[in-house]
Amino acid sequence: KDGIKNKIVEAAKDFYKKKEEMISADLMARLERYATLSVIDHKWKEHLRIMDEIKEGINLRAYGQKDPLLEYKQEAVHQFQELLNEININSVSVAFKYFPQMQQTQQVEVKAPPKVQSRTLNSRVKYGRDDETTQFVTNAGSSAPRARESKEAKPVGVETFRRTDQKVGRNDLCPCGSGKKYKNCHGKEEFLN
């Protein structure tokens, strides 16, 4: 058992050193700080919820001839020790598993109409938290020719619909004059769907 445990600890230390060399010591320190704070935040909220549940049900222990105050203190100490243990385990787990995405710069070629030369766009991809990806594309040339192209490409005879009268709110009186709210009169079908 001890030999396997030592091998696992050595492998983990080697992995940690390689990761620190790969992403730099400063970024690794920020990653550790982020992992610790996010785990503490999540686990503390969970701990408070559990303590509320214990507080609500602790008086039932009086039926079992036990002192509720003493039982609450014992449960609180046990839950706090579990909290510290989970924070340690999850902080290390997040720090080992999380790899921040580096900002990448790449050239993207866009096909242009036959009369216009091809343009090159400089695109930067920025990765955010929770796997949300935001892509920013900056145009190397001016945007004025594109605006003219989009106006010329608009089909003839098609107009945009614009509302002239004011929109009726769902809790406003119905315009038919019934005295009912719009949601209970003519807007009923609209809000059922």
C-alpha cells in the first residue's frame, strides 16, 4: 500500500511541475487561487444549507432522550470537518484538472465577390468561463464598402414592417372596450401558446 501511495504522490508532483512549467508559475498561482475561492464559495453555501436542515430537525432527537443542543454541536463539528475535507479535495482536483485556454491569433481568408479582391480578417478567439466561447473578429479594412454592398444586395420591393400604433400590454385594458384585461380577452390565444 505504501509503495503505491508513494508512486501516486510522485506522479502527481511531476504532473504539477510540468503543468506549472507549461502555463507559468504566475498563472498557476492565479489558477490555484481561483480554484480555492470557487470551491470555498460553493461548499460554504452547501454547508449553510445542511446546517439549516440540521437545525430544523434537531428537536426530534429530544424524543430519543438526547439533548438537542449537545446533538446539534456534535453534528455541527462533524459537518465542519467534512466541509474542510471537501474543500481540500475539490481545490486540488480543480487545480489539477483545469487548463486555461490561451488566446489564439489566426488568419482567416474570406471569399469576396468576383470584382473585389479577397480580404484577410484578423480573428482573435477569447475563451470565457463555463465553456462559453466568445469570438471577436476585427476587420483589417474599412467597413464602409460592406455597408454599401449590403444596401445594394437588398431585394427590390421588400419593405421592413414597422408598428405605427402602440403595443397593448398584457395587463392593459383590451382595446375592444369590454373592460377586461387584454390577456383575458383578445390576447387570450396569444398567451396560451
